[in-house]
Amino acid sequence: MKILEIDKPVHVIINPRSGQGAQKLVLSQLLNLMREKGITAVTHPTRSAGHATELATVLKDEASVIIPWGGDGTVNEVTRGLLGSDTPMLCVQGGTENLLAKEMKMPRRPEHILETLIAGNTVEFDVGLINGQSFLSIVGIGFDAEVVRRVASARTGHITHFSYFWPIWRTFWEFDFPHVSVCADGENVFDGEGLVFVGNIQRYSSGLKICSRASCSDGMLDLVIFKCSGQGRLMLHSIFTVINRHHIQPDVIYKTVKEVTVRTEQPLTCEVDGDVGPVSPLQVTVAPDKVRLVVPTGLSWFSRLVDRLFPYQLNVKHGNLFT
């Protein structure tokens, strides 16, 4: 673990399509607190897909820290620009789903985010590659990828967890489970109908821990294959995953690997950190370089409890409601 020195500006890369109104107010409060502490903060709204990567690439040499303000897709884009760099990234819960921020137990209240920034403790974090594209959290091939594809095709602006309800419902009844062939570290491990996940962290959407043994610093990836050909089996897999007993089921393959190849009979879209990813065949590996993350340390148990139980506070000084 290294200690960060804030001797250059903190650059905040903002995805305007991510987050609700309260999250935008959190950002406003955080920027005010940073300036009160004498920390120079510069904001950069993104204009299109891939723009966050361009910004991170340009800004990394002139930043003490880069904060991606958005969902996991925004974090992933910033990662591509910072990969192999000494400039760290501070992830926050600024979008609909923030798997990495939740995995790292990042606080939500602006004063606690500022404490994390000032404490400046950083760690090196593994990065995965899928067909050369980076990811930090998880790759999914199958049911969840189709849900993400449907949500993305209908998206016109900010989305919430409710935006996934009908896509999940329709996909559940309409999904035709694909035939996939999976090779891990040179060994053929599966050939049949199923769902495939390759993860760098434990957490998945809604708090599920599909890759329940994953470590973000072991230089490895976790491969999870659910043998599945119908809705009934999918329901059983879901139940066992909720109670974290899926990895011991006879029709689930769980391995820790360095490289995975996935082939399908027909081209199949995957999801990468909650966004639509490349089309099969897919090559998933561990990147040779890592990314540095600012991680929370030193928050008291009481502060963590307040952060979790009371996400809203009335800030009298600025007259706003923050989370």
C-alpha cells in the first residue's frame, strides 16, 4: 500500500448520463469540500462513448488523482487511459450500479469520500482483458449479456435498477440458451449449453457474489460456468447464487485461471462491466499492467454505519440535500 501525495489537481471525469439528482448533488458538495481544503478540483464532462478514456490518457500526467463519476462503464473507460500509469483512480458510487466501488467498500457521503482522498492510501489492482478491451469487474456470456443488450438498445438517458425489470422478465422467457465451448489455461473444460462468467472481483449486480472466491490482487481471474439449458435450471442457479452455495453444485464449474477462450456456434454478445461488450469468439486474459486505486481506510465503525444507514443529509451551509 502506498500513500498518495495531492500535489497536483484532482480531475473528475463526469458521465452526464449516469446518476440521479441526489448523486449530482453529492458531487457538488464534494467539490465544495475539496476547495475548502485547498485541493484544486477540475471537472470534465464526457461527450460520447470512449471520451472518458481519451480524457484520462491526456490528464494522467497532470493529475494527483482521477475520479470517474459515473457507473462501472465510466470507471472501465478511465481504467483504459490509466492502465500502467502511476496516477491513481478513486472510484465512487456515482451511477446506477457501481460494482467496483461497492467491492472496495467506498463511502457514499461527500465528507467520507474526502477523508478517503486525503488519507491517500492506494493499492495495485488487477485488470482483465477481453479481446484486448479492459475490464475491472466481470464479464458475462449468456443470459445477463442479453439483458444488458436490451437495456442498452432502449436507453435514451439515465437508467435506474427498475429499467432492468422488463428486459430481465422478457429475456427469462424468450432466451435460447447458447451452446458454448470453454477452454481455460489450455484445457477444454466445458462444451454444452450454459452461462459463462469471468470475474476479477466477487460482487455482481444486486449484491450477488458469482465469483465468490475472487481476489483483485492475485494476478488471476475466476471462471464460473453454469450448466443450463432452460428456465427451471436458471431459477435453481439463481437461488443457489443468492445463498452463496452455487460454487459447490455439481452442475457448476468454478476455476481460478489466467486465460479463458469462449467459442459459440453463432456470434454471441457479451457484457463487460455492465456494458455491451465484444462478440464471440472471446479471449479473456489478465493484463500485464495494473491500475492504482485509492482505497478507504481509517473510517470508524460509527462513520461506516452512518454512511450505510443514513445516505441523505441536509447541508445547511449550502442549502442542499445530499447522499
